[in-house]
Amino acid sequence: MIDPFAFHLPVRIRFGEDAVAALPDVLAELGADAATVVVEAPVAELPAVASAIAGLDVYEKPPGEPTVALVDALVERMDARPPDAVVAIGGGSALDLSKAARAAHSQGAPFARLLDGDVAVAEPRIPLVTVPTTSGTGSEVSGGAVVVDPASGRKLGVASPLMRAQHALVDPLLTLGLPPEATMQTGMDALAQAIGGVIVRNGNPGSVALGLEACTHIAAGIGPAVADGGDRAARSRLSLGSLLAGLAMNLSDCGADHALGHAIGGRLGLAHGLSVGLVLAETLDVDRAACPAALERVADALGEPAGGPADGSRAVRAVRRLLRALEFPTCAQAGVGAGDVDALVAIALDDYCLTVSPHAWSAADVRSAYDAALAVGSSRSFSNG
């Protein structure tokens, strides 16, 4: 029997090289002639982006992860100069900032009240167009926005279907200049989302199908894209994999890797994709006993050779193989130490993503996953993991 399910993904997507050039037409279709563009300075200087946003009101996002203070600053600007649309261009931080600010602006309430749940997300008053310049977060099609709380060292978020963009323009050419480190880190975030769509408990056939297809494209594209940032075919596959992973995440959720990764990122100030990649293999190793058949399908999608017990360990090996091939940083290289584990366990146990994992995680499980990640050592090239 197939369990009942339902989903709705209303984002209109345009994918392909030069997709960003359609921005003026999309805004005209929306009837928007006073849009605010949220973008970081280096992205705004890309020729294709500069051409697409010419004549529009541009808000230059400061570097770094979004915070409540940054959201409030953008809301204040939107209140003072009300736009009739928001265009978010950049990585996940720019897109999340835009989604959070639009929600607060539309609601007429401080973003902190949405975070606390005091105020529900309302139907947005203005449309949102997203244009990703990285391949990883899936924020261009997701209904969530995550911010960092510097005071507590935690990552906090608001999620609602009402926060999704109306249009997403996914242009692989905009990722050509992304450095190798950012390429591998955002790519591993996308891979975690894709695998989550296959194994989490609140997934469905739609998230599984999208997640498996995303795994295939990410596995094929991430290595060549890291090795040669100008490889257009690899960039295209990685962009497509990221988009499909984002859609899969919308139909399900992220799993334990994100719970443990959020804790690392919030406490130590590390980039999201880096934090998730540090623990992806180790969390899957804990999860696999609860979802061996699903992970066997993941292993096939990742191109891992057949053989051995059908217990999900092939998928773990495939992920470790990718991490080694990419020379992805280890906990030691990223600055995560044994002295951080107690605090990380406490933070991760409070994360929603842990609750949808196929495995019922205990504090001991979380600690063992962190310990296993720390045991990888100073280099994946010489590890046994």
C-alpha cells in the first residue's frame, strides 16, 4: 500500500543558461515597476546580473549570514520605500534575508515575532523573484528562512509555504565564478537535502523521486565543477541537482545532518554547507539501520558499485568517497574540537530536523556522530572513513 500524501509547489521555474535575462519580462508580467533588488556587491557586478537589474532600486546586502538585525534593517528600508516586488539574487544568505524581510514587511511585525511564533506568516503583499548564484541551499524554491542569533550561537528559522518565491530563475552561468571551496560546500548541502528527501519520515513519493534525481546530477557535477569552475556542463548539472534537491526539501524536510550541522554553524560561525558536510556521512551511518532500502537507492543514484550487505552502508561509502575526492575539510581543519561536543549535542537535540530523521536519535547517538566526525582526523585522504 502507498500512504496518502499531498503537496503543492507553486513556484514558477526557469532553468538554463541566460535565465537571468528573463528578469525584466518576469517583473513586467508581475506588473512590478518599482522592485527592490537584494544583492551582495560582487554579485551585482556580474555582467549578466548588472544588465538584468539596470534601473532597479538596489539594496546592497552586507557580507555574511543573515541576522535578525539585518532583517530588521531591510524591513525598515522597505517600509520607508515600499517596493512592489522583491528580487533576491545571490547565495542562500541573500535569498533567506529577502524572504524573511518580505514576510515581516507584509505582516507589519518585527521579524522576531515571526521567529517566536507570536505572529503567523501572512499572505505576502508583494511578489518575490529569486535568482541563485550558488548551487546548494535550495532557498530559491523553499519556504524557509534561516537566520543566525549571535547572542545564543543558534540558527533560527521560519518556514511557511507563503514565504516561497513566485518565480525562480536558475542560471548555471551565474555560478561560474564560485570558488572551489564554496562550490564543494554548497554542493554537499544540496546532496544532504537530496538524500533527506529520500529517507526522512515525512517524505513522500515526490520527494523521493526528486531527491534521487538530484543525487545523480550532484554526484556527476560536483567533482568536475570543483576542479574546473568554468566547466559549463558540470555547473549545469550541479545547478540542476541543487534545484531538484531544493524541491525535494520542500516536499519533505532535511534530516539529522542539518540538525548537527546547524549546531556547528551557529556555535562556531561556520558556513552552512561546510557545517553540514562535516557530519553528513556520520549521521547517515547512524540513520542507515532505520532506512536501509532507501539508502540502497541513494547508493545507486550516487553511482556506488554494487556489492556487500544491503544495509545502507553503500550510501555511506559513496558519500565518504565524494568527500575524499573533493578533499572536503575535516572537523579538525574547520576548527571543531572535542571541547565543543557537549554544547553541540545540547543544541542539536533541540533542532526540528532531528525529529524527522528515520532513526529516533538520542543524546548518545548525537554524541557518537560528532565523535565519529572528529575521529576522521586532519585529512580525509588518509582516514579510514
